[in-house]
Amino acid sequence: MNRMNNSGTKKTSRGVLSSARLRPLSKKYPFSASPLVKQSVKIVFLGGLNQIGKNITALEFGEDIILIDCGTAFPEVGMPGIDLVIPDFSYIELNKQKIKGLIVTHGHEDHIGAVPYLIKKLNIPIYATPFTIGLITYKLKEHKLFGNSKLFKFRAGQNFNVGIFNIEFVHINHSIPDAVALVISTPIGKIVHTGDFKIDFTPAKGQMINLARFAELGKEDVLLLMADSTNADKPGYTKTEKSISESFDFLFQKACNKRIIIATFASNIGRIQQIIDCAVKNNRKVMFSGRSMINYVSVAAELNYINAPEGTIVDIDSIGRFKNQEVVIVTTGSQGEPMSALSKMAHSEHRKVLVGINDCIIISAHPIPGNEKSVSNVVNELMKLGCEVIYESNYDVHVSGHACQEELKLIQALVKPKYFIPVHGECKHLTNHAKIASELGICESNTLICDVGDIVEVSNFGIKKAGRAPCELVMVDGNGVGDVGSVVLNDRRHLGEDGVIVIVALVKLKEKKILAGPDIFSRGFVYVKESEELMIEAKKAATKIILECFEKPNCDWNMIKLEFRDLFYKFFYEKTKRNPLILPIVLEVKK
């Protein structure tokens, strides 16, 4: 049975969830700033700069450190076989005695995806809003980490202490429920971190951003602003989510006799609610496909973030009972991920959904930078099957969750920070955001454009870079974390581009005899049956190398392997202008 402990938290049979209480900042703040003492806050960027995703930042004052977000990034094109890229936790592990907690701004994968990998190393308290906690809970259960986890729920408008820091959650608009900005009060002043945000006066779900609180902060001498830069190169304002409803209404009418399949981000609960509402208007049942989609929707439904009349949402297993015009399938795969539900449909590999000329497929998402080719490939495969495919370039079926230039200017003008650091974006985004700050009067010397690994010190007397933290690429491949490095990736790329040649020989060194081979095998290099002359010539060259090595003093199997490598790199390049990976295997018989 659940019970309350003395600290006001609710103890359950699995983990701890707080019953957060509002704490007035003016009464509970544990310190007062002294302008006469030259103290500084150290900010360590462990991800989220000069890249899309993998957001994580450490704030340090004295003996206390808090972390902001802990996300993953998509693997890049040159990372064959890699599932995820996560932050390098070396700095955190080196300072583990100082870490007081993890503060999470919202529940997107690039902000919570690496939480289980962090908790495996350091089981620290996690503070977030209810929906974000729900998503983190599911991830921790999946990794069998929830039993001992320490999760604390707070809502926008509340504040709480984590070590020497006081944290206030401020409501913002984004493409996921319960997203918040952070007001972090330190002994030397306030730091505002916007998280991912946009200004939406008519959001699909919930209230508009709390601009009044940002205006109040402008009167409270904000020391530093760190703000989302994802759309800093886009002029104007981001479109409202309400504009999507009009497009969906039109497309549902247009596809009146077709089955509708909509691919979107599983985390975009507001978009999913719009799809449900439109389905209800058009007497269609809603089905969900894709593991992450089902997981997000389950959490949202449990917490009442999704509303649907009884009988509207049905299991995809019952798809055969309904006509095409009675069905809407909401699926994952808007980024062209190879293992996603939409990609499987495009390649006729989905176990439950076979698509064709009777399907209207809507991709309600914008490709994340780097994913454009993958999305294009899926669109092409769907069109080859006869599907009607609708995507962002020909209809308004997606709006961004990030602020464009005019919204960024408004936040800058309201908060009036002394110092500014653009975050969350590639170099072009950070640079454009810094220009916006300059236009609004923030001195260039008070703005820093940083990179992953930078350590920044900020005080009432200035802001400067003060060193570097470890920031190696940490890749997840299956169950392996960090065991695939640059050498392995280079080999994988090499194999993918030029293939491999394997040379096998069995020798008896004492008697200077070749007992078997040398045999030469090709994989991904040339088709052996069509290259017999090349293989015969290579075999003769391998035999000659072994015989020449026999005549050298101190001949051993390692010498033969090295000679094989040196010769065959040159041999195959001269013959084919390709550089296959050479893998020599020399077995020595000693008896």
C-alpha cells in the first residue's frame, strides 16, 4: 500500500515518486548573493552543441553539481551498425560525489534517451514534470532499473531545491506535453534555460507559454540565458499547431475511400490528439503501430493527456474487421528509420499491414538534419507500391516545435540577460542565435558560442571558457555500450566500401613446408567465379611470399601475415583500384 514519508514523498513498492509542493522562492531560498565575493558558476557542456540531439549540461557551484537533460542522438551516416549515440559520462563519474540530481526539461529522446545509461553508472534523483516522469519510468522499467530509482514530480509554476540550487519550472510550448523552461537560482544570480520551446498562442493542447513569467524574470537581473537555437536560421514565427487540424480535415475528406496511415513522432501527443479528433469527425477507428508509438500513447492515456470516445481506439490486430475508409493507422517511421513500422510497410515486411493503391500515407514530421535521404527512400518505396504519399513539402502536415527568429527575439527582450549562450543546435544555428542577441543589444563579449566539452565560468564579473571536459563518442551497438570505437567503425566502413580478402595458409616452419593453401576468399570485393584469373594470380603471389619468408632468419607466422598485408594491399589496388580489408590467417603446426 502507498504511504507518505516524512519528506512529503510517496513511497511505492517500486521506486519513489514525489508529491511536489509549491515552495515560495523568496522564503525558502537558502542563500543571498554578495557582489563583493568573486564567485562563479561552472557550466560543462557534455552534449547538445554543434549537433542535433544528445543534450546534457552540468551546472556546478562549489561542491554541488546538477545535470540538465540526458539524451541520445541518431547515429550518423558513417556509423554502420550503431543504434544510438549517448553522452560521455567521464566527467560525471569523476565528480560523482558532487552530483545532486538530474533535471529534465521534457520527454523527447534527445533529452531522456540516455537516462538509463546514466542511472546504471550513478543512481541520482531525477526531477521532471508528470508526463516526462511517466516516460522515464517506462524506460527505467525496460532496463530493469525502476526498483531503486528516485523520481520526483513537479509541475510548471513550482520550485524546489536540489543541493545549493533552487529550480523553478516555467510552462512553455513544444511538441510534447509538460515541457518546461528552467529558472536556476544560484548564490550569484539566476540562470534561465529555455529547454526546447516555441511561442504558440493557440496550442493544440494545453495553455500558451507563460510569457508573463519571462517578463517578470527580466526585472530580476538574470545572470545568464541559455536558449534553444534549433530554428535560429529561420525568419518569422513558427506556425501554430492549430493549423495542422485544418490540413488533416481536408486530407481526411480527400481520402474518403482510402485507408489513412499517418507517420509522426510518437512523442507528439498534441498531434496524435488532433488525428484522433479528426478520425472521430470522419467515423474512423484509430490504430497504433510501432513500439515507441504504443508506449508513448499508453503513458499519455494513463495520465489523461489523450482523450477519445470509447471504441475509437482499437487494437491493430483487428484491422481485418474494418473497411479501408473506416481506419486510421498512426505509426512510427517519420524519420525513415530502417526498423520502424512505416519502413517495414514500405518494404512489404510489416506483419499486419500490407500497403498499396488503396492507402493514403501522410508523413506528419520534418526530417531531422541527416535523415533526409532515409525519409526520401521510404517515400519512394511507398510510391512504387502505388500509395498516395503526402509530406510536408506539398501540404501543411507538420509544424516545428522550435522557436523561429522573432520568437527568440521576444524571449531575449523579455528576460534581458547579462550573458548569453545559445544551445541546442549545429554551428550555423548557434551563430545565427548569437547574431540575434547582438541585434538586441547584448554585447558580443557577453555572448559565448561553445562546443561539446567546453567548460564555461560565469560570474557577475564576466564569462569565459575555462577548460575542456572529456567528450568522446560513446556508441550503443545492441547490448554493447562504448565498446565500438573509431577503429571498429573504420573497419566497418572499410568492409562496406571495398569488402574483405581472407588469405588462409597452414605451414610447418621447422621443415619449411606449406601443408595447406594458401587459399584466398573474397567477400564484398569481387565475385570469385568471374575473377578466376585474378584469384589464381593472387594465390601464386601468396605462395611466393611464404617461400621467401622461409628463407629469412627468425621466420614466424607473424612475419608471413605482415608480408601478406603489405603485398596484397598493393596487388589488389594495382589490379582493381580498390582497397579491400586484408585478413591473413596463418596457422602453424609445431609437431
